[in-house]
Amino acid sequence: LATVSAKLAFAAEVWIVRPYELLHDTPEGRELTECSYDFTAELVDASYRRFEAIIETVLNEASIGASNRAMTPAALAQVFALSLRGIKAGAQGLTHLRALITDVITVTASALEDATS
């Protein structure tokens, strides 16, 4: 993948969109989503930490040589990952989820472009 936006979109598709799609397409999946966090909080949190680490790696690579960072790649990755976590919880369907993810990717890529300009 050639651009930061493409890499972020791919990571979001794999870690956020696909699980959302699998769990929200059926009543059973929605029920699992609603009650599973109580039982699997540690696993879910660990999964999001891994997602955040992947995003941080992408952002680190993209910001090499950046001189005027307002945020570190680690901080930006945390904001990105937590934003998508909240968006996933509040999305009104798959189309809405994808649109919101695209917006977060645009904001994140813009923050990187500002840091490297």
C-alpha cells in the first residue's frame, strides 16, 4: 500500500469494519456484541492495544523527518484507535461506519501532512 491513508484504511477494514459486519448482520451477532464485553473485556482491550500499535507503526513510518509535530505518532495512533472504537459503537450501520472511518482517516492524514510541511 502506497499511502498512509491506504494503510490506515486497510487496517481499519481488517480490525474494525469486518468484525462489525460479521457481528451486526444477525440478531445473534448483535446480542453477542451487547453482552460479550463484560465477559471478554481484557481480550477486547488487548485487541485494541494491538490495533493501536499497528497504527503507530504506520504513523511513525509516515512521519520520519517531520519537524513540527503537534502530536507524536503514539498520541495520534491512540486518538485514531479510540476514535474508531467509539465510532464502531455508535455507527448506524455499515455504510455509516465506513463514512465515519474515512473522515477519521482524512483528519489523521491531514495532521501528518501538516507535520511534514
